[in-house]
Amino acid sequence: MHTEVNVQNLGKHYGPIKAVDGISFSVQKGEVLGFLGPNGAGKTTTMKMLTCFLTPSFGTANICGFDILEKSIDVRRIVGYIPESAPSYDDMNVKSFLEFIADIRGYDGSERKKRVTRVVEITNLSSVLSQDIETLSKGYRRRVSLAQALIHDPPVLILDEPTDGLDPNQKHEVRTLIKDIARDKVIILSTHILEEVDAVCSRAIIISSGKIVANESPTELRRRSRYAGSVEIAIRTEEARRVHDILQSIPQVQEVETLSNDAPLSHYLAIPAKGAKIDEDILKLAKERDWKIESFSIEKGRLDEVFRSITGGGLS
Amino acid sequence: MRNLYIIFKREFASYLHSPIIYVFLIFFLLLNGVFTFKIAGFYERAQADLNPFFMWHPWLYLFLIPAVSMRIWSEERKSGTIELLFTLPVGMFEAMAGKFLAAWLFTTIALCLTFPMVITVMYLGNPDLGVVIAGYIGSILLSGSYLAVGSFFSATTKNQVISFIVTFSTCLVMVLIGFEPFVKYFQDMHFPVWLLEQIAAFSFYTHFMSITKGILDFRDIFYFLSLITLSLYGGALVLENRKAV
């Protein structure tokens, strides 16, 4: 069995509404794929199709050799899934809920006990084992849902906004967990938190209006930003008033923003022309003109700006 | 089949877990008592049989069974657990049947709790126990049919009220088309008798009454069992096609 997900021209139309409009991608073992996009872009619909909850209008996907249309039960056997709202049977307590899932997944007796104990340990649930799920806080409910998805140690994990509604500590825990287990799995997670992409994803797919508009690593995505490679510099000099124009005169610099100007100290952001490298030019210039550099940093690019510009939200 | 049993087990445990279900039990037993003794005049008839008990069941179930069946699927839809359930390796019919059987076991237990009725009638006279047992079998099959219709409609909506009302109405029609005063009314309006008889053959009421007379006819049992199977199969089809709505 080769662990990979292969999506071919997958689509879901509701009448005239194209929720997902023919997307294709593939994911290899060891990858954590971030699924990004504005609300309503088709992230959840795609995940529901991959987990065989929704039948696609056209196209298909292959998960570890099983076709989602023809081998639905086999696909569901090897996929672990957390739906968007992390639903679980609220009237059950954590232990019996996890045992129920283990039962359905085909484990019984000591194997079932071992599986439940393992996921309880991973997700830190031992203190609430005998509590009814409806009495748990949102963070714990998410964890129950995560435990449920991990019980069969699935080669493919599909997580729909796994950190939604968690506090920063819990978010950190979940991300650490995802990174820990990612090595021998395929993980597809959706999110609209951009820092999460940086924190856990090895690759990001951005979809907008049902279509894939970007499919690359977070670093590559960042390079699309107009701020990528821009230089933020604080300079102490007597000619503070002229610094802006001098920076602007560097051929590769497209624009200079004055962030603050309290002569003799002033603060600038120099934005390069697309793809250009300006840090060395600026350093050279500073040396020539005998500016005293107080701070200097090169921007990697801003994901949120890239996100806005390619999903059509960047009106500014 | 293993999954059917697991779902059945979980579902039945959730019945025992829910306080509303005990309210249902009390209502069921109380109403049975009131109808049998007060309205049907159990003592006044001075006959050692349970007819005044069973004759109310088609009507009593009209209110009580949809109250049980409405949550079977509507609740899964509402709370989103339907997405959890059907992204597990579970077949549609397994889930449908497992949940139905749990509900059926519950209503059957409720019915069995009316055993003091049997003791009373045995204490007072010499009832034909065969007829009593046939009555219970008929009533179990009847409740199963209501439940199957109910779980079909429950599978179509996330709204429990709608599920209740539609189940109630459907079962009411299924009773009335075999209920003598109702059939008589249409006869008086010069509807052809053969047509009315054909329609009445599809009624819960006709088949139930024939069983409670003490005749366990294969055709009546077949009627109920096939109606249950069809409803469940229909429900499974509905779920298959509109899981996510």
C-alpha cells in the first residue's frame, strides 16, 4: 500500500453554484498539506468528498489505492477525519464514545483497550474520561474528536479546522501533535489561520471560488508578496530629511515608505521591484554616505497579503 | 452485521441515558391504563380478554411512537454526528437497521411492562392465553411498523417537529383506510366497495385487528415485516442521497 492521496478534477456543483469546480492535486507521505481559502471557497466541501460523506458531481480521488467512489468503505477504513464542528455523541462519556469508535473500527477486547488508552494518552484526555462529552469545554471536545480520528492510527488524516476555537496554548498543543505524527502519514488540514500554515504545513493549497489558485510551500507563497525581500531599516544621520529620496533612487527599489521620522533617527521600509534583491545595495549605500544603522531586517514576505491578493480580497 | 450490532448497542444505551424516555414510559403505561379501564370499560364488559387493551394501540401509538422515532435521524442531522457516523466504515442499511432495532427493542420493553394487565385478567377469569400472546405479537409488529415509517421520515429532515407531524399523519392515514367507520363513510358516498377493500388491505388497522383476534396469519406477519423492511430500505436510500442536507 502506497500512502498517498491523488485528487483528479474533483468537483461539486449545487445547481448553478460551483462549490468545488474541478480541482486536482496530490499529496505524498510525510506531507502536511494546508488547505487555505476564504470562507465558502470549497475547503469543507472538498474534505467531505474525500471522506466519502459527499458524492462528487464529477471527478474522483484515490486514497492509498482506493477510489472514493468505488471503494468508499475501504477509504473510510483508512482515513481519520475531524469534521468542521468536531461532532461527537454528546450523551456519551469520553471513554464509551472512544470505545464505540474503536468497536466500529473493528477492534475488540484487549486490542480495543490498548487503542483507546493510546489515543487518550496522546490527546491528554485521561482526566475527563468518565465525563459526559456535553459537559466538556470546546478545547476538550476538539481533543475528543482528534482522539476519535487517531484511534486506528490512520495513514491519512483529514482535519477540518482542527484548531478552530482553541486558545493559544491548545492551538500550540494540537500543532505540536500534528507535527509529531506527520512523519509517516498524509495530513490534509484546512484552516484560515495563516500562522498555522507556517507552523505546521509543508505545503499550502489556496482555493478560491472552488478553484485552486496556488499550490506551493509557505516559503514560495511568501515570495509572491510585494513585501518579499523588502528591507526595513532604521538610520541615524544628519541628512535624515534626504534619506527617503536617496533610497528611492536605487534602481531596484520600487517604493520607500517612511515608517517614522524623528530626526536624526528615521525608519524606512524599502520595497524592491518584483523579485529583485536590494539589501546589499542599501547596505553599500549606507556605508558610502556614512549612515549609522540602528536596525536592519529583510522581510520574507507576508502571507496574509499574498492570501488577499490571490483570493480576490485585496482591493487596496 | 457486526456494525449493526455495535450501532444497536450504542443507540439502546442512549435511550436508557435519556430522561425523556422515562417520561415516555410513564405516559405509555398511564395512558394504556386509562384507556383500558376508564374508556373501554374493562370491568363493565365482564369478559376475560385483553381486547379493550389492544384496541387502543393503533391510536395510542399514533402519538407515542413518532415521539420516539423523530429523534432517530433528525438528531444526528442536527448535531452533525451524521457526518461522523458516515465517515466511519459503516454501511447505510446497517446504521438504519441498528438504530431501528434499538428503538423497537425499547418500545417492546415498554409494551412488556404492561404485564400486570395479563396478571389482572388471569386473576379475574380464564383468558385464552393464545389470543393474549397473539395480541402482544400484533402490537409489537404494529409498533415496529410505526417506528420504521417514523425512522424513514426522520431520515429526511433535521427538524424533529416535522418528523413527528409527518410520521403521525402518515400513520393516521394508514390506520384510517382500514378503520370501519371511516371505510363505511366512503361506502355511503358510493365509492366502489372493491376499491375500498383493496385500499383497506394496506391498512395497519386491518392487519393488526386480524392478529389480535388470535389468528397469527402468515400474511399479516409478512405485511408488517415487509412494510418495516421497505421503510428502512427507503430511509437508507434517502440517507445515501441526501446525507449532507
